[in-house]
Amino acid sequence: MNIILLPINSKRSAQRLSHRAVGIGLVLVLVVMPAIAALVGYVAGLGAGSHDERLSQMVEEELTAQRHDISLAKEEAQESLNALTLRLAELQSRVIRLDAVGQRLTEMAQLDKGEFDFENPPAQGGPASGSVLKGAELSDFVASFDVLSQQLDDRERQLGVLESLLMSRDLEEEVFPAGFPAEKGWVSSFFGKRTDPFTGRPARHEGIDIAGKKGSGILAVASGVVTWSGDRYGYGSMVEVNHGNGYVTRYAHNSENLVQVGDAVKKGQAIALMGSSGRSTGPHVHFEVLRNGVVVNPLKYVRSSR
């Protein structure tokens, strides 16, 4: 059995305790619980905000990566375009060079310019085709550049060989004695045995004589270098030209020499004026041709040009 001892004013104290408990309860309900709820909501809000922030950060990182990839792709495309531009410029310059070689070869070969016109594209044509080809890939485009470059290399080598052959041919024609050694005249004495005009006895004539008007031009029958220009016994005033390949020509009895030793002369160039110097009976040019130091009949070289 429990004995409860209460003071005299226990009833009043009990009432006071009851009122205090009710107040504390009200405080808990009205103040503490809302505060706890607000705190829980705040913490939950922080969690949700952190999730959104991470998601936003992930999106931004992905966009940054894509921008970087796009930038790299643009740089690679620009580098490829620059490389193709340089390659195209190189091929264009080579085409211009080939055109120049082609024009020169056309002139050297004495071809009709209308037949090989390097200033315009080649004539092409044909009926329209009904088939449509698919678009070319970049790799195919680059491969076409490589094929074109190889074709240009081949053409350059071929044209270079052809040019060398034509130049050699023209050079040989230029230095080969062929032509009439005077502007005007006629053959007054032939090569070989003849009657000497001064003694009347048989004698060997080592050239041909071409009579003409005094002062008319004497022409080089081939290009070469002057090795003699002056008086020579029996020849009077003479010019001698070395043409290479063992060929030498002589032009004698001149009234005046127009070239000096060491001068380079061209085929058809006037090198002297016709006269009657030395052992001569009248205005003419004594024309000799030597092959490897031996005199040969000049008449066949004169006739070869005709």
C-alpha cells in the first residue's frame, strides 16, 4: 500500500503542474514541431538542389566536350582544305609549265598551232548520259589528285625527252653545213680537177667558186665559232668557221670580213663581203668544207639545203 503525502496546498500545486504541462505541450506543438518540420524540409531541399546542380554540371561538361570535338573537326577540315589548296596550286603551276613546253615543242616541230592549241582545253564532247554517278567521297577526291599528279609526272618526263630530241635535232641542223654561201651568185668553178686560171695547167681545186657582185653578202652555212679572220696566202682575206662535229668551212677572196676570231655566228649570218682579194680573177667567194681535217666536195652541202 502506497502512502502519498500531500502538502496542504496540494490541490493548488497540482493545478499549477497541469497548466505547466499544457503550456509545454502547446509550445512543442506550436513552435518546436514546425521548426523540426522546417529543418527537415530545408535539409531535403538541400539534397534536391545538390542533385540538380550535379545534373547541370554533367550537361555542361558534355556540351564542353562536344564543343571541343567540333573545334578539332573544324581544325582538321581547315588543314585538309589548306593542303588541297596547296596541292591544287602546285598542279596548276605544273600544267602552266607543261603548256609552255607544249607550245615550244609545237614551234620546234613546226606543227600547225591549230592542231595543238595549248592555250585552250582539248576538244571533247558526246551525247548526254542517262546514268547518274554517286557523289564522290573525300578519299576519292584526294586519290584523284594523286592520280593526276602521277600523270603530270609522266607527261613532264615524256615531253622533256621529246624536247631534248627536238633540240638535238635542231642543233644538229644548225651546225650542219648546208646552204648557199652567198646572197646572190652562181657556181663558176667546181670541186676537183680543173685548169688553173693563172697557169693553164691541170690543178686540183679544193672548193667551189661562186661568182657574184662585189660587195654582196657572204653567208655562214651553219652556226659555229670564227677561228680565222684575216689574210691567208693564196686565199686573200678569208674567214674560217668551226661548226663542231669535225666540220669547218672557209670563205675566201673577201673584200671585207665582218667578224673576228672568237665570234659566234649563226646560220645564214653575213660574215663577209664578196671581193677579189688574193689569187683571184674577179669578184667571187671560194667556199671550202672540211670534214675531220679533210676537204670534201662542198657542192653536196650546198645542194642538201635545197
